[in-house]
Amino acid sequence: MAPTSPRERLTRLADLASRTDVPASELTAEVANLLVDWPATYPLSMREPFEALLEKSLHELDPAARTLLAGRFASSPNMPLSVLNALIFDATPEVRQHILACNAPVTDPEGTLSALIDEHALLNSIRNEGSDPASGLATHFGITRATAAKIWMDASGFGLAVLCKGGNCTRAMFSALAVLAQSQASYEETYRRLAEYDDVPVDGARALLQFWRAQLPGGRQPVEAAAEFRAGTAL
């Protein structure tokens, strides 16, 4: 008989998560079904463990599965923003815009988002990083290298547009980065990437960039990180 109480269902899902013979797609599907159609009899305080299970399994899914989940989760009013943001690179353009809207408005009491990026130093670091430009990108924007790598590999240019608009960079800076990131792209592909800049709202970009920066261990801000980079001490 299928589990009915919150405790029984959580126990079953925790068991699935600990087993190596259970496909990630099975676990994610069960947790997703529960969170999207959260039973009225389940206390809201019980959602957090299920959300943690979901975030744990998302990275094990293939991109097509994450695209489907992003569309499904975007229509759920109770889905946590952290889950939506984790799927934004795999979402369709329409769903990406929805997720950006969910991020905004952003509050920045410390003024960290108004700090100017040294565009000259950023461009030089990207060019000098050779096979690892994501490291320079991560350092100057104050985000993790893992996030920077996803942004650099994003063929649509969406991630770079978010970084540049959220970080108060010029359009010229975005264009230079977009071309460098996909140097082998055709003219049509490059044109589409450059047009992405206009489709990204500033408020949503600032909020998403703030979310990415919050994932950086130690909470280093981009000005501090760039100073470390120039001093040769950045990781």
C-alpha cells in the first residue's frame, strides 16, 4: 500500500534517495509530483525536506528532463525560487523570463550590486585564462566557478546577458564576452546571442546575480575577488 502520511512518504523518499539502484528520474518524478500537488493535509513545514531531496537529484537528470521540469515548476506558485534558479539554464526562453520575474524585485541594502566591474581587467583575464575563461568570469563577478562555467557554455548568451545587466556592465562588454564565448558560431548564431541582451530585464538580472553571489563560499564580493585575482591569490 502506498504511504499516505507525511512521515511515511518522507521516509519512503529518503529511502529512494539513499539507494544506488534507483534512477534519479524516478526519485525526482515522485518528489516533483508531491511538491507541485502538495496535499492540503500536509503541513507546509514538511516541504523543506522534500525540496532538499529535489535539489539533490536535479543535477543527475539529463538536460531534456530538466527543461520539462522547469516548465512544470514555473507554473507552480509554491515552488521555491532556489529550485527554479537551479533549472534556469535548461529552461525555454519563455520560462527563463518567468523565472527572472520571480526573482525581482531585488533589494540591495549593502549596495553590492552597484559596485562597478573593471571591464578592462575582466576582458584581459578572460583572454589570458586560455582554456579556463570561466575562472576569470567567476572572479570578477563574484560567483562560483561552477556557475560561471554554465554561463560561459550557454550557447544562447542568456547567462552572459544576466551577468552584464545585473553587474552594471556596458552592452559593449556583453558583446565582447558573447563573441569570445562562441568564437566559432555562425553569423546568424552570433546575432541571436547579441540580441539576448535586450530580452533580459535589469531587475531580474540583478536579483539572479545576487542569488548566484550568495552561493560563493565566504561571501566574497566582486571587488574583493578582483583584487585577489590581480594580486595572484584568487583560487
